[in-house]
Amino acid sequence: MSGHSKFANIKHKKEKNDAAKGKIFTKIGKELAVAVKEGGSSDPANNSRLRDVIAKAKANNMPNDTIDRNIKKASGDANAANYEHITYEGYGPNGTAIIVETLTDNRNRTATNVKNAFTKGNGNVGTPGCVSFMFDRKGQIIIDKEEYEGDADELMMQALDAGADDFIEEEDSYEVVTDPDTFSEVRQSLEDAGIAMASAEVTMIPQTYVELTDAKDIASIQKTLDMLDDDDDVQDVYHNWDE
């Protein structure tokens, strides 16, 4: 996995999101609402899913009052979280694999938009399971080296002792990988220790990566990813393009 740290992508996304914070905050607001509904509690102490989404919100620089407002809105409105989880899988140029996770209140609209994004990028939506076997679902925590002044070995031992599966040191970051079931516990342990996290979420990590060398292929997959990123129904996009 070394050499494929997502820290550069995270920084790039944050720079993009600074110009459009409203969009990313809207998406996280949806996740907060769903977490309150599915977790059965608006108290993060009693709702691990909500704790994890709050951590994601903070990693994306969402203000605390905005987080609290979204939670209160979801708690007081029974219809606030009537969203459906739908996952789409498909192919981009040169067999690149793409997974799209959505939260929607209109599956027809979402299906049309996702299909359009693949088509415009010279790809196609496949059947469920067609590419997900190429990914491993893992908890992933990224720590910026500039934000962590401690010893790397101490951080590694702390993460492993908390239940992490792996610890990877990259040039500019540390990556902590966990089983999805232990992610919340490991993340909470690092948060309690005052360790700042650039990213903390359960994600899909490619087993192998596809390199694109043709300029048209690169432009095509970027078109698909940009269209998906702009879609309010799309929460997360995973791919195995080696950017």
C-alpha cells in the first residue's frame, strides 16, 4: 500500500472544498441526519456512527455550531433523514474501477445522474459487485506529519494497541488502517490522545491500481469524477486510478 497514500488527494480536496464548503457541508449534514436516525440517538456518547461522522465533519473543518445545528435539526424532524443508501459500481477508461456511494430521496434522479457521469467520461455503470471485489473495506486515518510533533514509533504503538491492523509511514503523513468494526474505537483512542487527524473514515482501499497514460483517458475519468463530486446525492467516490 506504500506509495499510494491518499494525503495529497485529501489536501487537494480540502483546497477545492474551501471554494465550495457549502456543498461538502450539505453532504456531511445528510450523513449526520442519517447517523442520528439509524443510531437511534442524537447523543454521540451513545451513538458510535454519529461520533464517526462528527469526526469526519471536523476533519473537513465544519464548524461545531454547524454540526450541532444539523444534529438538532435531525433530532426534531422525523422526515429529516428519509434518505436511501444506494451504491453504484462501474468502469472508467482502460478498465479503471469506480464505486459510488449515494444518499438519496429520489433514486431515479440519482441513477440518471450517476449513469450520465459515467457515460460522459466514456465509462459505464455495471452490475452490483462488478468491481467491489477489487477493493477492501477498511477504516483509514490519515495524520499530517506537520500536525504531529511526537515520535512515529510511539504513534504506531498507540494505534496498534488501540486495535489498528496496520501503520504506514509516508513522506508527509502517517496512515492508520483498521478493520471497519474497530475503526471507531481506534479513532476515539487517537482523538482522546489529542492527535489531530487530516482524515478519518471507513473507506474502500483498492487492492491494485491502474495507471492511465493516455491524455484522453485521464481527461475522461476526471470528467466522471468531477461530475460525481458535483452531485449532491453522491457522498463518496472510490476508484483505483493511480493519480
